[in-house]
Amino acid sequence: MEQSFEDILGSLSGIRKTAQELREILLANLVMVGEIPAPTFGENDRMEFVLNRFKEASITKNSVDEVGNGIGILEGKENSGNILVVAHADTVFNTKVDHTIQIQPESVTGAGVADNSLGLAVLSTLPTFLEKLDIELNHNLILMGATRSLGRGDLEGLRFFLSNFEQPIKAGVGIEGVELGRLSHTSIGMKRGEITCRVPEEYDWSRFGDASAILTLNEVINHINEIRLPQRPRTSIVMGSIEGGSSFNTTALKAKLQFEIRSESSRMVQDIHQSMEEIVTEVASQSGDTIHLDIFAQREPGGVSFSHPLIRHTRRIMDQLDIAPRPGPSTSELSAFIDQDIPAITLGLTHGDNVHETNESIEIKPIYTGIAQIIGTLLAIDGGYCEED
């Protein structure tokens, strides 16, 4: 007999308790995967770890595809469709960063532990959770560690899989380490890129103190700040990182700005991109420096509505677990599902601090609630409660 949705809600406290009982296994997987560096385009070692966990869980259908995604398929009782659960494997840290993971009684600290080593560890441990809970879904459950997600990766791993997987996917669930309560169901329009300024090699250095790539980049930034942004549709330009120069007494020959244009309107994103192109051309002509604007990632707005059954039932699951939902748009793996018209959400597992710093940290106790939320959502999808009429 199939579970009613009320039965699913009633099972959540037991699922959370079981997740807590498997604490040592989960934390061991988190330490092992977290201490493997995985910069974008360099996730191979992590994928080997994930596949080994799948094999230990007796998942016979496991593989690495052409772009390095690690995939395991838990076959359902009815084999009637597919649910895809994905966690991106890459982090923002290169191989030179110390990836040692430190476990305290209440927290875990280390580079990349929040984004997204925890998500990948939970994905790797999910077969163990389901076995312990004696849960067998009707649908096939596809577990995927996605490569090439961040930065210049532009979700290439997930995009490749969705474009080449020949069977229909009922729904998608993205797992992120933080923040518990995250309920992303729409994607905003976005373009991500860099503006690089270089002082020409033939510059006349007799012009004392007159040249600096930093000063040129500052002029570009001043012009960008003059772009008028509407309140509706909501639009912003995020200047995420600036770097340039090498020392106190050396003129900066190169400077770089990393940015994102974000808007609810794809037209507005394009208009701002065009304005930035014109700014770069103007400042380059005035300064004589070489300025290059490079867009390497973009998203289209879209997603399912707040009233969609997938979102409505996930909210009820969160409410049952005393999780305060934080709906909001995302530029995560969700947008790849949207491009393929697959209903999907992105959920967070716990609370964290210092994200994208080497002392990134997460709280342990809320993780069990986050796992119960994920499994409850999978049960709701599998039971047909998240489909539109």
C-alpha cells in the first residue's frame, strides 16, 4: 500500500533520528571527500571516491560519463521513471590550498566544507540512509556528483547529462551544504564574467606615476556604478572580486574585476551587458590600456511557481521539521533543469559560516534535519504528490 502524504510527514522524525544514528559514517565520508581538492575541471579524484561509495552500497549501475560526472542509479520497484538528485563536486579552492577538515563536537571546519563537500558527502551516503530506513522507491533514483559547475564550468556537467540522458526525468533535487531553509525553485537571468585591464608593454615609463591598470579598472568601475538599475524587474550588478598588482612599489600592469549581472528580466541582463561593453570600449580608447570583457557563464530566468505541488509539498515537509523556508531565486544547478523544462528545487542541509573562505564551517546537528527534508521530498515526488494536474 502506497504511503499517503500524511504518512510521509509522520515519518520525518524517524528519518531524522536514523540520520543521526549514522553520524559517524556521514562525517567519515565528509572528511574523506572534503580533503580531496576539486577545483572546477579537476574533480576526477572526488568522482572516484563517490563511485567507490556507490559500489560499497551495492549500486551496480555506476559510471563516469564523458565530462567526468559520477553517476549511480538505484533502480526502483516499478522502474517507471527517474528522479535525479545532484550535488556539484567542485569547489572554489585550488589544489594549493590546505584541505584539512577539522571536526569539533558541534561543527566541521575546512576549505569547501559548506560549498559543497557536505552536499557531495550526503549524496554519497544517501544509499546507506535509504537502506537503513528500508526505503525502496518506485522510481529509479539517479545520484549524480556533477562536475564543471562553478565559474567557467557554467554547469557543463549537469547540462551534458540532461542533454544526453535518453529517459524522461520526473523531477530534480539539488543538494547544497548551506543554508538550511533554502528553497530555490526559480532561476534569475544572469551573466558572469571578468573585465581585465593591462598596461601596454610599450608604455612610456618616463611619465612618472601616470600608469596603472588598477586606476584604469577603477575608471571602469566608476562608469559601471553610473548605470541606472530598475527596481522592477529586480536587477543588480554584483562586483564580487578585484585583484591587481604585486607590491607597494611596483606599478600594476594588470588588474581584474569579476562580476555578475543579475535580473528577473533576460532583456535587462542583455542591456546592461551592452552598456558594459560600451564602457570598456570608451575607457580603453581614453586610457590607451588594453581592456577585455569576457562573459563565460549565463542563465535564463524561469522555474516553477511558488504554488507548484513540488514547492507546496516541500514547504509542508519543511514546516513539519520546523525549518523556516527561505524561497528565492538561484543561479545553481536549478537553471540547467529549467532549460530542460524539468521541475526542480535546490535545498540546503545546515547552517554555515565563512563560506568561500579557507575556514568555512558548518553546524553538525542541523544536518540530520536537512537529510530528513531531502528524503521526505524524494518520498513525496516518488508518491506522485508533486505533479501538476
